Amino acid sequence: MEKSNANNKRRFEGTVVGNKMSKTISVLVTSVKIHPKYKKQFKTSKKYKVADDKAEAKIGDKVIFEECRPLSKDKRWRLIKVVK
């Protein structure tokens, strides 16, 4: 039994917070985590640089993106679709 690695890419949904770069957007992803000892929920957020070759995403849009091969020093994510 051999498993195919075709669709084992991580996908995230986030909000566009920057589009000043050419062919690149900054996306903020917030998640809720639970503290291991105290069991309190807290929010964390992280910014990702996402490749947007067609420049279709604007600031404030919700987008879905997935991981890909390294495109530059910081870009390892490719835009899948814009969810308004």
C-alpha cells in the first residue's frame, strides 16, 4: 500500500493585511490554542507571505492559501482563492 503525497499540503485561511509588494501579499492567520497546564484558551496570530501572481487580493479580503516549494527567502505559500 503506497500513499500518494499529492494532496498533503497544509492549507490556511486568513485576512490580507498588506499588498504593497509586487506579486506578494501578507496574510494574518489567527488561531485559538489551549495552555497545556492551565487549560485557558488564548489567541495567537502569525503573518505569512503568500504568492499572488495575478494581484487579485486586496487588503481586508479573506483568502485561502496552501504550502508550495520555496519561491523566495520568505515565500513558501501560494494563493488558492479569494473568499470575500
